[in-house]
Amino acid sequence: MGLLTALFLAPIIGALIIVFIPKDEHKTIKSVAAVATFASLAICLYVYFAYDQAAGGLQFTEFISWLPDFGINYSMGVDGISLPMALLTALIGFSAIYASWNIEKRPKEFFILLLILIAGVMGTFVAQDLFIFFLFYEVVVIPIYIMVLIWGSTKRVSKEYAGMKLTIYLLIGSAFLLAGLIALVVKSQGLTGNWSFEISQLAQVKFDDKFQIVTFALMALGFTSLLSMWPFHSWSPDGYAGAPTAVSMIHAGVLKKIGGYGLIRIGLFILPVGAKFWAPWIIGLAVMNVAYAALIALAQKDLKYVVGYSSVSHMGYVLIGVASLNIIGVNGAVANMFAHGVMSALFFSMIGYVYDKTHVRSIPDLGGLAHQIPRIATGFMLAGMASLGLPGLVSFVPEFTIFIGTWKAAQGNPAVMVAAVLAISGIIITALYTLRLLANTLFGPRREEYDWLPDANVPEMVPLVVLGFVLIVGGMFPFLLMDMINNGVEPLMTHIGPVLEAASKIGGNL
């Protein structure tokens, strides 16, 4: 065991320490949670910048034989795809602690569950064994439901409804995913004579085309429902609205990204023929994500629902990038997951601050808040400008890359070309609802009823400073992110390239 184990072990150790702290010691509980997530962030930053891009491949690997009779091993490793997702988790996890700094209702239980949630998400991105991957994924579901139920908010829908709907959708998705994983491992054993859950080993097995098409469909149902692909998206905005701020940050920032990551790491890598067959369907449904969810966001008056449907719309771009099945598009998809994670987490932390102080999320009931809370207004502006893809912020290059990759995939296919045009036009609607939200929430005449509203103090500024810094640096120096991602995507696409070329005759051809 080494650094990758420490990434998710640090939050778990923090949770165990909090168990033995008296429940009235609020400051100590919060401090332990902050130290635990900071330790994970520091380790992740070291791993990110120590990763040898010239060598590439899986690095910082850890391997312990666990259940050899079934080929289940404790196998960890990171490459250019998983490492940005791990860093995203560490950044948002650390910020989420400070976004919850004013929690007074049962803080001991809250921070224990939050640390377990962070550890579970982190584990999915560093696991290289499908059994371990699924184990971490299931760990994530339990704390989310409890946290929504106890600390969630009740506005448009009850927190009980939001928590149950979120959990049911996640569990249904995991059921399809589990069926696909079992089929994959059993089929592999039948072909090779050996049991193995190792992703890299399964990618070397020559599965027949029909099996790949059926199994990819099962996995895609699991991963895309987690990514909130239309029409499996409705749990997502309700889940955001009912969840406490920290859970909304993690939910939008990294939980959804498990779906996109799994679709690339497991779906594309192991079942490329299935990906080829279903890619046009995924693009068609993803266009509905982009256009339909953006139009719904335009009609919303609740801050969380605007950002919630915006998140669904942005995930459509990720799906389109993945389904383009070329290096440019998949690069953009991974980068956009990182960019959207940072942006949405900052957005929800700022909304959470306003709601915690005013208990108001309705846009018509707000306005002119930049007069009273200029620091929070700065966070809103940064997140909003990143959402609409402003050049100079981290989301511009990933979205542009997705559009280039999609247009490349559309050559010679009019249907995909129309889908690409519709997807690109979605940025116009995104600009409309984002600018409307910012204008009606922050600007306009000063409203005296909010003169009492204090601006963010030092702990409450942490999400703005950390996430805002990443938005700006990632936009000004995109190579810090894009070079790392390309280092992971290029070998993957090189591995499946010949298979995709040979599979064009069976349908699903881009």
C-alpha cells in the first residue's frame, strides 16, 4: 500500500478520529475533517506533478492479492485519465468541508458521513480492479441518502422525496452495471480459463461482437444514468435541490463524473465494438441533454434548479465527446468533466452560502446582492462565466475540443453533423440562463432588506479561493490539464483504434 491508498484512507482516518471526539466539540470536529481532506489534497497534488508523463501508463501502482480463486485483487493505479478525476475529488472534498463550516445540526455525524463519501468517490477513480471499483461505488450511495434526509432542504420538493428518488436511480443504475460486470468477468473466464477482475487484463480479451454490444448496453445504462443522460436525468436536479451544500458540491462535482469515467475506462477500453455500435444513439440522447435541459434551466426560478439543469445540459457535452470515438473528442470529454466539476462545485457553494443566511433560493426574491456580499458575488461571477465557456477560464478549451472532435466524427454522416450543430447551439441558451441568473441575483438596485447580510468570512472564503484559483489557472494554462489527459487518452484510443475500424461494418458507424 502506498500513496493512492493514502488518498482515500486519509478521509477514513479522519472519520474514525471524529468518532471519538465529543459531539459538543464542534470546532475540533471541523478541524479534523479539514486536516484529513487537506492531507488527501496534498498527496494528490504531489502524485499529479510527480507523474512521469514521458513514461505514461499506470503509475504509483499498488497490488495485493485478495481473493485469488476469483481473480479479485486490491489493485490501484493512476494514469492521465484517472489522475485529473482524483485531483478534482480532492479539491472539491477539501472545499466542501469549509462550505459546511457553519453546520450546527449534528456536525459529528455530518462530517463523518461527508468524509466517507469523499473516500468512496476517490476510491472509484484509483481502483484498477472491477470488484474494488464497484465496492467503492456502492459505498457512495449510503451516506448521500442519509445526508439528504437529515440535513437536506425542503423547498420545491421534500428532502425525503429528493433523497429517495436519488437513491433509487443510483441503485437501479448500479444493478445494470453489476449485471454487465458479472457478464464480463464470467465470459472472460470462459474464454481464457482464468478469473480476473483486472481492467487491463479484461481489455486484452477478444470478446465477440454480439457479446460486446449487449454488455456495453448494460454498462451504458448504469454509467449514463449516473451521468444523468436524458431521459434518466430527472433525479439529478431534485437531488441537488434537496441536498445540503456539501453534498450538492460533491454530487455535481465528482459523483456524476464516475459515470463518464466508467464509460471511458471500462466501456470504451474493454468493449470498443459495443461503444461503436451504440455511439450514434448516445449522441442523439446527449443532444437532448444539451438542448432540453438548457431550455428547462432557462425557465427555472430556483437557484439550485437552474444550476441542476445546467449540470444535466453540460453532461450532454461529455457524452457527445465520449461517443465521438476519437482522441480529440474523448480528450475534451475528460477535460470537461474536470472543468464542470470545479465550476458546479463553486456555484453550489455560493448558492449554499446565500441560502444558509437568507433561506431564499428564488431568483425573483433576490437581487442586488453584489452590494452586500461582493466576495460571494465574485464567486458567482467566476462560476457563471465558466459555465458559459468564457475564454480564459478552464471550461473553454474542453468544450471547444469536444466540438472539434464531434465535427471530425460527423464528416460523411449528415445525422451526426446535425446533432453536432444542435449541440453547439446549446451554448447560446447556456449564456441566456447564466446571464439572467447573475443579473437578477447580483445586480440591480440595492435591496435594503439584505443590508444585514454579512459577506463571507475566512473559512467561508476557502471554496471561492481554491476553486476560483483552479478555474483561472486551468484557463490560462490549459496544458497543465490537457497534456495530462492526452497522456491517458492517446494510448487508450490507440489500443481500440483497429477494433473500431474493423467494427464499422456491423452498424453504429460514425
